[in-house]
Amino acid sequence: MTKTLNVAIVGYGFASKTFHAPLIVGVPGLQLTAIASSDPAKVKADWPDVAVDATPADLFARPEIDLVVIPTPNDSHFPLARMALAAGKHVVVDKPFTVTLAEARCLQTEAAAASRLLSVFHNRRWDSDFLTLQQVIATGELGHIVHFESHFDRYRPQVRARWREQAGAGSGLWYDLGAHLIDQVLQILGMPETIALDLAAQRQGAATDDWFHAVLRYGQSRCILHGSALVAVPAPRFTVHGSLGSFTKLGLDPQEDHLKSGIRPPAPGWGEDPLTATLSVWRDGVCRTRELTCIAGDYPAYYSAVRDAICGLGPNPVTADEGIAVMGLLELGLQSARAGQVLSTSPSLPRPGSN
């Protein structure tokens, strides 16, 4: 590390307060310097030494800022990221990257022209269960993956007055949680051949989708991505079947709940998952099952990697190409749901992952 990087955040809503600010402060070599907010008292209550600017433009004009983080409503990602890049800043954009594939590609072009780092905050690559599943698949114990099922189920029966749950571009559960699930499966299976998406607004008063079910095809293998806001008893987070065995894991990674409760990294035991995964493997006609302690989750690793990439010490942890691949499937999924059809992916989309 050659210097401390000054970091600024646009806005101080849920994502900034819960995720980005605590993670940035917990990473050596990053200094949370300024936040743009219309409510300076709210910022100062948590971070008394951080400067507060009234507008994003004021924030971007600060010459000392190296990195700008944009965890704002989805439809503002594109214009704010363009402004930050034009001001010569490196940029982290919260997921989903943008609300359209065209916007994502435009940002990639402008970041390249400005020679600035552009990264997407797909933090759930550093979930405990996902890291564990990646490791198990890499050992070959499951054999050829034939069924990959990933659920993000919650019980939130009341529609809340927030932009994610109102009608509009980039709102709804598919763009909110589907972005996480797509990014994870792209890292393991790569780009699918087709996608079929079904969407529904199931809660009373729902103004946008709060249930999704996507089926992705990989030859004769299938991937199911599912999310809902009305699941009192969630299904397993992961159910993965291969030619040699199966992997299942209940429960969500604990890091979000820790951050919501005010626990900040690097607290002792950070990211340790109290729930185990189950691995069942057939050998010589006998099925042997064992419980696996999950690898500790590590959201700060994302920002550590961003720091290193800006300093020329490592790769961008989530590239614009990878964000574009996610956007391509989010957008194609919407087209599938509207048409009620199975749609093929485009050869022009980036092909992350191993497929």
C-alpha cells in the first residue's frame, strides 16, 4: 500500500449507513473523508469527524477525494457515476450496476477513457456459505453439477415506504436480490444458455415484484434462482446436486445482521457462520454425509481489494464486465417475464465464471 485513499459516499441512507461506511472504516488504507447528505446531523451522529457536503457535485469537487462510493437509489447510479468519473474519481457503484444494460456499457466506456477504476459492490461473493460452496465445488467432490438452486427468502409481509418497494425503474425484488443471486451463479457456472423468469407482486399493496423464480439452462443442467418476501420458514439457501453428491446450506450469512445491529469489522469472530453446511457424497455404493463448518464471510475483503486495485497492487474485485453480465441477465429476465417466454442469452454479453 503506497498511501491512504480518501473515500467519499454519496447519500446516507440504509446501504451507506449499514454497509459501506462501516466496511470502509474497517479497512486499513481507506479513510472515510466526506459524505453527501441533506441530513448532516444523521451523518455526524455516527461519524463526527467526517465532512458533510450538501450535494454530490460539492463532493465530487473535493480535490482530495480518490474514491467515490454510490449506494443511492438504482435509477441514480448511472448519472452519479458519470459525474464522479468526469471529476476524475475512482468509483464503486452498489448493485445493481445500473438499471439498463446500455447504461452499464456506457459507464464502462467512460471509466476506461478516464483511466479510472469502476467496480460494482457485489458483496455477497464474500458470504460464508458461498465461499464454502465454491471451495467444495473446486475439490470436485460433487462431480458434474446438474442442479444448482439458490434461494433468498424473507418474511416481510408489510410493504414499506421506500424506493425499492415502489413502482419504477430498477425497483422490485428481482433487481434487489436477483442481482446477488445472478452474480454468484455466474462465478460458479458462467453464463447460461437461456433464462426463463416469472415475477409476481404477492403482498397486499405491493407496487412492484416481491417474488421471482428464474430457471437458467446449462445444457442438461439447470439452475433455479428464487426470492420471496412471504416465506415464514425459508427453504435452504443453497441446494446443489452433482453426479457424485449434494450440498445444502440453511440460513443466511450473518454479516448483514451484524452490521444492522451495530457490530463493525474487525470485531472478534467477524463473519463466522453459526450454521453448518451438509455435504453428502457417494463412494463405492455408500453415501457418506458430513457437516461442514463454513468459511468465515468477509465483506471487508471487497474494499481491501478495491484499495489494492487503485494502488496497482491487485485486480479489480468486481469488474465492469462482470457488472455488465449481471445487468444483461437482469434485463433479459424482465423481457422473459413480460413475454412469458424462454429467452437465449446474447453472445455479446461478457462470459464470467467457469462455464
